[in-house]
Amino acid sequence: MIRILIVEDEPPISGLIRMNLNRNGYECDVAFDGEQAADKIEQNRYDLILLDIMLPKINGYELIDYIRPLEIPVIFITAKNDLQDRVKGLKLGAEDYIVKPFEIIELLARVEVVLRRYKKTNTVINIEDVSIDTEARRVTKNGVPVDLTIKEYDLLLLLVRNPGIALFRETLFERVWGYDYIGETRTLDSHVQRLRRKLGWEDKIKTVYKIGYRLDLKNGNGQKS
């Protein structure tokens, strides 16, 4: 299980981040100041730290000096958006730098990239009777292989990595097809229809009116291993 420490002094923000990371199969701890974060890092093993800069007691710049020898990757999450601040954060050893406010889908993508860089990603995603092996790009349902096209697989992976989030058509086109959304809906809709049919997920891949699609797991829990 991938374990992430969220160091953020604003409870609504840390709660939102934690909820979405939990939905994606990550185990999370939360610290609300730099001193509490240092104690948690000393007592536990973490695969990634999401670190605010403007923290009580010990700020993020000071805390990363403590983290660096432990070789735990850090992503700064901060309202400080000046170029000088971003450069300073990266030079201090952060793997990435995200400026508030941010979209959750962007945060999840950046977390995935950093974990993959450190070879700490979860390689198997299990959702009820469907299993996705992300290394082999193989999907099974009740142990039986499901034959998906490349685009169907990429679409499935994007949905399962963002459960409960309404994904805009523009986002789906950009992330799966690699080009901007130009108002054409038939390509995306036909892929979603085939994916629903092949997985028996007619009740899970929901159409969100005038937005796009959402993976709804209210009738089941996703789990990564």
C-alpha cells in the first residue's frame, strides 16, 4: 500500500486531498504544522509527502531540509506562485510544485508521475470483479480476460484513477486521444458505450449532463494493491 503524508494547515484543503487520495487507493496521514509533520516522518514510513510551504512552527522550506536525507519524494503545494518561489522549491529538492487553487485531477496525475518516477506505483487496481494490471496493460473480469482496444484501456484507466470525479469531455479527449476537444462527441461516446458493455459497468460509468463522464463506485469499492 502506497502511504502519503499530507502536510497542510488548512483542514478543508487537507481533507479534500485526503478524501481523493483515499478513493484512489492510497493510505494517507495528515499533519497541520511542520513540527507535527517532523514527528510523523520520524515515526512512520512514507512513499510521498505533499508539503505546504507556509506552515506554523516549521515552514515547508525548513522541513524539506529534514526530509531530503530520507530520500522521500516531495511535492510542494502552496499559494506562493512567484517564479522565484517555484525555483527555490525545486532547487531545495522538491519533485514538483503545485500552486493553489488546483484541480484534483491535476494533483492526482502529478502524484502518479512522481510515484512512477520512484517506482512506487500500485501496479494492480481491483474494483469489485474487475482487475487491471497496469504493467501488463491487462484487464480481467472474474478472472476472464477482457479484450480492450488501446483507447478503451486508456479511458478505463483515467476513469478508475479519478473515481467520483466528473471528467470533462475536453479532459478525456486531451488525456486519451492527445488532442483538443473540437465538439465531436461520437468517438468518445462510442468508446464509453463499448467499455460499459465489455465490463458490465452500465451502472458505474455515469453520463454527466453537459460535462462528460464519471465513474460511480457507490455500489462497490475500488482497491489498489
